[in-house]
Amino acid sequence: MRRMSELEARVLQCQKELPGLLEKCRASTKRAETAKKELRETKARVHRYQKAHSTVARAIRTGRLYMQQKEYMAAILELARATGIEKSNATLWYMLAECRLKISQPAAAEEACMMSLKLQPSGAGVALLGRILQERGRHDEAIQCYLSALGPEVMVAKQPAKRDRPRKDQAPAAAKKRRRKRKSSWDYEDDDGDVDFLEAADSGGESEEEATGKKAKKQPKKRVGRTRKAPLAEAKAAAPRKKKSAKEMSPTLENGDADDEDEEDREMLEEKHRSRKQQYEKDSERLLQEVRDLALAEKKTQGRLIEKLKKDITTLSKQAEEGRKKGQKEVDKQVAEKMREYDAKQRNRGGVDAEKVALQKHIEELEAQFASYKRSTGPDDVVTVNAAAVTAATAAKNSEAMIQLAQANKLLELYRVVTSTDIRLIEAADDDDQDDDCTEVVCTTTDSATGNNFEFELAVPTITSSEIEYLPSEKPPTNLKVPSYLREELSFNRSEMTKFIRSVLDVVIRKKKV
């Protein structure tokens, strides 16, 4: 029992702890989901960073290759795109500053170099800044940059050697003046002690009183905020310096050799500086000339392309205009043909309407004659007798018509013999709509001597003012020379019929040239 009660108590305790555990489980699940989401975002961000880094690295390699090939403008474009992707890369800014300096853009080069030094200070960057300042004419700041790039050891080595204490047999040296440490070339004070000492050493035989009098007459000069001149020009333009006394001259003779060496080093540095400056100027001029040549060549190429495009546009415009005119002519021709067809149909329709009206009138006349005949005949037997009389009258008329037909055939035969032309009517089909106002015939003109014949068709309208239409035969003659105007369809007036018949006879009786 006791065991059971303990288990029940434990179960109750577990039931009480279960909601808290479930809440913790849900919180852990939520944190896990959040962590997974952050992990995915981090992976995507890392992927983007890696892609950007690879792009920047590729841009650096490409820029170096362009710089080796002296394609500085292409290198600037590549590096500028890379700096837009990663602005915190000091190498990009350093290379960009070098390229800007090569194409004579010192202001932009100085800005890029300052950005590179701000991101990552280095001696090479300081030296490049010195070159840029030298290019811009700020020589004092350029010297300071060069000295900073060389390091503190060179600064200490370039300082003048300390002067030893004089010996007992020599005169005691005067107390050294406290000299303010020059911080920059823009703000300093100099009493020109070393120059006075060298001038005193060169003078040799001057007494202490003369030196002291000259020193009292001259006042120390102060130069504040003045642009430093070139070393040689400064040495020529310098005013006469103060001379030290003989007591100060004796301890400094021992350091004369060191000062001479420093002077030689300084002259060598100045000569090297001048030669580099001249080389930079020559490189800048050469690069500027190359850029101008490239711009001129590009301008000429663009001019040629523009001229070619203008010629192509002119040619295409002419072709388009010709095509438009040709299409317009085709359309006009088709419209004219359709209009002619429409007019012919309208004329045919008008002729059919006129024929219908004439037939109606004829029918009305026949009906009126039949009505009057019926009124005049009377009964049916009388009609029969009168019908016989009518039949006899009709037979008499038919006999007269046969006599007239025989005479017409004789006249047609005589016309054939006289004119050497055979004329036959063209029989129309039953379902073909033929107009009574036009007679179509086939004419064959034959030479009675040689037997050569020329066949053609004519459509002769009943209206006198209408034109006669001529159609050549489908089988042209092989042994005759037919003119070109008789090989095509044509139309002419009745007044030109004689001329037409003469042309046809000329075709038949024309002799061949031997």
C-alpha cells in the first residue's frame, strides 16, 4: 500500500510537471525553427558574400592584367564596379588610385589613395600618396609622405650627427640654442644656424668682432605657411645668413666631412627626384597622347559607321518607295480592270433590259393583233378557213424568204471571191448569254495565188457608234509574218475598217525578203 501511494504521488507530481515540460518543448521547437531559418539566411548571405568576393577577386585579377597591358581605362571601369560591390577592400582602392594617377587624374587618385590608407595603412599606400601629391605640386607634403613610407629608421639616420665636446686645447663652444622641432613644412621656424656656420668656415680669416657685428646687424627670419621651393632654387634665392663666431666654428670643423656627405646625398636625392618627375611627366604626356589617338580613331570609326548607316537608310528608303509605287500601280491596274468589268456587266445588263422591254412590246403587239384578228374572224369555222388562208400567206412569205436567202448566199460567195475573205458566224451554246446587239464571226483571208490564209475573229456591234473588237486566232500561222499589233486584241471604229482590211491583205500577200 505504501508503495502504491508513493507511485500515485509520483504520478501526480509528473502530471503537474508535464505542462511545463510541454511548454519548454514547444519553446525549444520554436527556437530550433528560428535557428534553422537563421542558418538558411546565414548560408544564403555567406553564398552572396562568397559570390561577391569571387567577383571582386576576379576584378582584381582582370585589373592587374589590364594594368600590365597599359589599358588603364578598362582597368578603372573594372575596379570601379568592384568598389561598388565591396567598398572596404583596400587593394581595390590602391589599384584604382594607381590607374587614376596613370591617366593624369591626380584629384581622383588622391581620394582613392586616402580611402585605401583609411582602410589599411601601408608604406606602399603612403608612397603612392607622395607621388600623387608630387604630381599635384605639393612637394613638401610629398616629401613628408616619402619619409613616412621609408620608416623611423631612415628618419633617425638622416638626422645630423651630434657634435662632440671640444678638447681642452680648443676654444669652448658657445651654448647651443634651443631649436623648435619642425613638425611640417607649413609651420616652422629656422634660424639658419648651419648655413651661417658653413659661411663662417668658408670666410676663414674673419675676426670674432666682425662676426659678432654681422650677427648683431642681421635678425633671424621666420617663415610660416610658405610653399617650399626646390632645393637648388632655394639655395640660390636665399638671403645672406648670419655667421657664427670663431669660438662656435672650431668644434664644428670635425663634422665638416659628415655635412659634405649629407649635402651630396641631398643633391643625389634631388637629382633622382627631378629625373623621376620628368619621367612621370613624359609618361603622362605619352598616355594622354595615346588616349587622344584612341579617341580620334574611335571618332573616325564612328563617322564611317554613321556614313554607312546613312547610305543603307537611303538605299532602303529608295527601295521602299519603289515598292510602294509598284504596289500602287498594281492596285490601280486591278481597280481599272475591275471597273471595266463592272462597266461591261452594266452595259450587258442594260442590253438585256432593253431586249426584255422590246420582247414585252412585241408580245403586247402580238396579243393586240390576235385580239383584233379574233374579233374580225367571228365563229370557230370561220377561224379555220381564215387559218388556212393565213397558212397559204405564210408559205408565200417563206418562199420569198428562201429566194432572198439564195440571193444572199450568192452575194456572200461573190464577196468571198472578190475580197478573198471567208466569213462564218460563231454559234453560241444554248446556256451561254449572248447579246443580240453584237455579231461574232470568224474571218479567213486567203491568198488566191499562194493559198496562204490568215484567220481571226471579229465582234461587230449593231450600234454604229460602238467599236469593233478584233481577236487573233488561237493557232497563229507558221508561214506568214504577222505584225505585233495583230497578235494582240484590239478595237477600232467602223471608219477604220478599210484600213484594217488593207492591213490583213498586206499580211497575206506580203512577200518574204530573200
